[in-house]
Amino acid sequence: MKNIMIHHSKLVLFLILTVTFIACTADAQVVCNKFKLVMKVKGSTLDLSLDTDLPDNTVVMVSVSRSYLEKGNPEIYSEDYFSEKSTIGKWKSRHRIFVDSEEWKSSLRTKQKKMSRLGLGFDVASISDKISVRMVVPINQPDPRFGKRNSKLTGKAIRTTGLRVVEDEIEIDYPLDSPPVGKSPFPNLNPKELEVGQIYILSKQTPLMPSHSPADPIVALQKMKQIPKGGMFKILETVKPRGNPWYKVVVFDQRKKRIGTGWINSTALLGQELKAYK
């Protein structure tokens, strides 16, 4: 009987301590009075760390980037040197980030190429002379001590307007050598927005029609030619008789031998891996 009472008392004590711990955890808050980037640039490397009093398990977004403007578009875009979602504990120690100019320019060209394939190609109007280094503690933290949307996060370092986050950002003067400003080297590859004067290479056999609006469609089909896979066409003119563009073209085979002139319907180019001939 005595052993049962002792066991019962221990169980009650355990339950009291558990409830107390949960209650304390629910009421706990995170205080941040210090959040400061520490960095040093030497050559093409950036040494970066963070001086903060936040817990090591705090989620943080880290980015090192350079901004640019597209021609005819007031919105500011950026291309990253480095970007990751991480934890504060990792960044309390120094990390080395590569900020090579040639690598950044190559990333921008890759983006231009990708966007041109989507029909969203762009020319670069200007590129910033500065590199932006930023860390931000986002509102969705897995640690319940932060509360919903950082509602329990307090301290001198908290942003006082907008989202309840902690952040620091520093801009470094670091101009590019020969910035790639000007016309994109990648013509538009959207089949419905191809460029007059540009030469394209086909990935599939494609019909070449004698007219975009023939008086006799049966006769037009009889006169239709086939451009072989790997053949090329240069766009001379674009018309849109029923919404879908037709291209007046001069056509060449794979050996660059002229086949003739005619019209290509843009729908015949859908699904093809078009390439621009330079």
C-alpha cells in the first residue's frame, strides 16, 4: 500500500511539472536587441557572419545579390550571388561567399536565355554598382516561443512598421567590369512572338505554305512544301489574319541551301525547340 502511494505521488508530481513546463513554454517570448551583419570583402570573396542574441534555431533568410533594370520597365529586379534559408546558429560563425563578376554576368545571361524561351525576353537598361547583403528573420518560425507571425518576438531590433521581422542589410560598392547593358543576345523564342529579321532553326519538319490566306485552300495544300528538321527560316514579315501570327519567311535546308519563300503558321511551331541562328 505504501509503495502504491509513493508511486501515485511521483506520478502527480510528474504531471504537475509537465503542465508547468508547457505553460511556461507557451508564455515564453524571444527577445532580440542585437542583429548586425559583420562582413569583409577581399578580392572576389565576401566573409560574412551575424552578431545577434537570437536563439540558434531561429530561421533566417540570407541573400547576396545585385540589382538591375530592364529596358522599358521601372520595376527593380535582382540576380543572386548567394541565397539560402538557414538558421542563426550557422551564421554566428564566418562564411565565405564567392562574388565573382563573371559568374554573376553568366547568371544574368542564363536568365535572359530562359526568359526569351518563354517569350519574356528583356534588354538590360542598367546594373547597380553595389552588391546588397541581407539577412531577415521571417514571420513563420517553427519555434512556438516566437508566437504566430512573430507576435511574441520583442526587443530593440524588431522592425516597427509592416511585418514583424528582424533584418539587416548592407550595400557594398563593387562595380562590374564591362557590365552587360544593352540589347539581349537571345532573340525571342516564343512561337507567337518571333522577331522580324531573325533567323531560327527548326527542331521538327514544318510545312511551308504559299499564302497565309489562300483563295483556294486545296490548291494551297497541293503547293505546300516541307522544311526539313534542322532547316532554317528568316522572318521577313508578320501578319495576324485570325489572331495566330503567320510569318513570311525565306527558308534554307540544313546545309544552308535556299529552299524558297513562303509562309509559316505559328501554330506549326508550337512544341518545337526553336533555336536562334547567330
